[in-house]
Amino acid sequence: MTFPSFEIIDISQPVNSQTACFPGDTPFRHEVMVSYQQSGVMNLTAFHMSPHVGTHADAPVHIGGDITQPGLGTESIAQLDLSPFLGPVAVVDVSPCSGPVGWEQVERQLLAFPVFPPRILFKTCQVVRPTVFEEDYAWLSVALIEALAARGVCLVGLDTPSVDAVDSKTLETHHALLGANMVWLENLDLSQVPIHPDLPELYFLSALPLKLTELEASPVRAVLLRFT
């Protein structure tokens, strides 16, 4: 049996003590519990952070339900179906962009594919700065989500901190995604993904969340496979 060769494109942002997070959220920090220099045996660390730091996926319980009893009517991140996080994906380029991304900005690129992509990632930044919280970022409009849902899209993602505006109090896009039975990724880094609008290319996405049964989100190591 032979397998096709492929290139791996890492689309995850690094996570460390300098990584920016949403204002008021819990940044990453770590401590060395045991060092090899002390023990002569091993290094052992512990860390503390919000699951929304760096590249991550949200779960339904992020925007509703009882977080103290995940699974009782509202899904935790561990209960999500994994299949949307694995499979063919398109990357569309609207960079540089801030404010809501609408269907009219991506229609031409998406309709150029022979079959409409089931997963779509939106490149809105030409350069990603993981240590800076960019307040003037792009988000996904409700109208765009409705258009994508009508075409069978199961996952969307983008390279900004949220699918909603920084000052949103109602998280309309989050709720639109949930209502459409779609999952989403935030804080991607798509700056190194080759994109040729006139030659649309599908990648294979792998962005599995961790099996965290009591949380509303999870870090992911998101990568694209480009078959060669």
C-alpha cells in the first residue's frame, strides 16, 4: 500500500507568555514544577490559561447553557462531532480587511471551485502578530454565515480573535453559526498559505480540539495538508 506525499502547512499561532488574549481573558502562564537540573531525572511543568488563547475551537456551551454541568443540553468541546475538523478546506483571501466580511467579498473565489468547499478559512491579515491584540479586526457577518450554511458548509475559520466584532454584546455570528450547526476556528495564522484566486486549490484540514469534557473551548494544532 502506498500513500500520497504531502506538505504540512502549520496554520496555528504560537502560545507562550507573550501571546495576546481577548481583553479581560486569562493569558498563558507556566511554571516549572520539577527541573532536570534539580532532579537529575526530568523536567515537569504546569500551565494556566483561557482555552481561547491562541488557535482554538469554540463549543456551544461557550454562548449558552450551564457551564457547571456541561453535557446537560449544551455541548462541551469534548462532545462535538470531530468530522467537521478533518477534511477538504478552501482558504479565501480578503486581506487586508477589517470589519464584517460579507458574501459579496468571497463569492467569486468560492464559486470558482468545481464543488463548493465544505470548510472555509478566511485570510484577513497579511501579517499575523500573535503578541498583539488587534482591536480593528475582521469578523464574519451573519449574512455570510447564512449564505454558507445554505451551501452545506460545516466549518469556518479566520485569523482574528473572534467571529464577532470586538464590542459585540450579543455575539450574533456565534449564534448564527450554532443555529446553522456549523463549527468554527479562531486565531488562525494563514499568512503562509499559498493562495491563487485564479487557480483554486483545496487543502486537507486537521484541527482537532482536545477532549476537554468540562470546557467551552479548546486549543487546536491546526494544519493544512497540501498533497503533492
